[in-house]
Amino acid sequence: MSGQNCILLGAPLDSGKRRLGCLMGPDAYRTAGLAGALTDLGHSVTDRGNVAPAPFTPGQHPKLHALEETIAWTHSLAEATQAALQDGTPIIMGGDHALASGTVLGAMRHAQAQERPLFVLWLDAHSDFHTPESTDSGNLHGTPLGYVTGREGFDAFPDLPYPLPHDNIAIIGLRSVDAAERAALQETTIQRVDMREIDETGIATPLNTFLEKVAAANGMLHVSLDVDFLDPSVAPAVGTTVPGGATVREGHLVMEMLHDSGLMTSLDLVELNPFLDERGRTAQLMVDLAASAFGRRVFDRPTRAY
């Protein structure tokens, strides 16, 4: 996978929840040296700047937070992601996880045009499988997988080209799933890997199972990496911390396996809130993980002095 055309897209989206700060994420990734890390690995890098939401008029909703703004971001990020996929490998620097409604939609449109199936690897403590009706918080960063799989209640969002098949999704790192989401997930064939399974079998076994499925189908693979996939002791800059997450080593193993597979066609880096970081350590770790996904080997890692 050397020599890829990596296209950086900033997504300063902060509408998916009420705690602000993720809008600073794209600049934090730039400051932490994402472009340079990829260039050092032999890739060409183009930073297309920050995407802006489509025009929208804010409205009042009894429960949902910033619905119109999130829909506007979904439109613009879908277009930007689809366009970037035509030219290379987009890396979307977020921004909260509501951005994935747009990035996955764009990847779905591109995959359909290529007549290939799209698969999604969701690296997250949460399943993000809510609908606008089922969410208690009203925070739409908990709904993108619900949207792209065609669950009810997303009539105001852009039309999907097709519902993303449950068999084409794996969620790895789960450890905080609301009751309504759990009940809905149990009715699906989505591959669900919680931290207990990772403790028992290791993270490589379920990931290999999923990657083999993607390869067998000649699929395209969109990877959505949430900061809270990682344990908050090593990645504190996220507003949705859940103890017991993936270790640094497990995170790198996932990314190294993705590189070895040659299957990843687009990547989200989401939920980084620099306002909550400690001397940039979370931003730097996320950049290091992205580098592993693009070919940095275990013995090539830089020493960090925080």
C-alpha cells in the first residue's frame, strides 16, 4: 500500500453533541504532524482544507441537538468524501462522530459507482446505532450507524443509495451500549466485538474474520476510528470516556493489520477534543495510529517525550 495518494479533509463538526471542542480536531491533527508522518512513509499528501456544512437554517427541536446543522454536514461531507475517493484515499480529520453519517454515505455512493460492496469497520466504545427516536440524549453523534443501515427516523437526512448491509459492518471495542441500541443490535448480523471478547481471544482474531470477509467480496473498506476506542488513560482527549478500552499496542495492531490487508479505502479520525488533551498526547497517538495504518512498522515508531 505504499505510494498512496492521501487526501486530508478537515471536518470541524461539533454539532453531534453538546460538549464543545471537537471543532478544533482538524487543526490538532495538522499540528501533530499527520501530513509529515504520511509523507515520510512515501505517500503523497494533499490537504484540501476544512469542509463546511451546506447552507442550513437552525431550528428548534424538543429533543434532538443541532439537527439541521448535522444534516447540513452530512450533505457536504458525503460530497467531499465521494470526490476524494475518486482521487485517492481520504482521511477525514474530525470532528465528532456525527461526521460519519456523511463520510460513510459518500463512501457508499462511490462504492456503488464502482460496483463494489462497501464494508465499515467501526472502532468505538459505543455502537452509535441509535435513531432520532431512540436516543435519550438527543446527541446525533450516537446515530450514524443507525442512519447508514436504513433504520427509521432519518427522513430529513439525505437519501441513502441503499441500506448498508448488516453483514458488512464490524464494531470492535464495545463497552458502553444503551439498552435500546443493544436490543436493536441483537436483531442484526452486525459483527459485535466487546472488550471481553478481546480479552478472551485477542483483537486479531475477530478483526481477521472481518477482513477475510471484505477480501472475499472484493469490498471497499471504510474505517471509522473513535478516540474512545482507546483507553482514556492513554487517550484522554474525548468527551465520552469509558474505562477499559484498547491499549496502545492493540490500537497499533489493528492499524498494522489494516495496512497488511491492503483493504482500507477511507479513514475517519473522530471525537478528538483538544480542549481535553494533555500536552497533545491524544492527537499525537491518533497520528501515530494513522501512520501504522499506512505502513509504519513497529520498530519504526518514534520515541515520545510528553
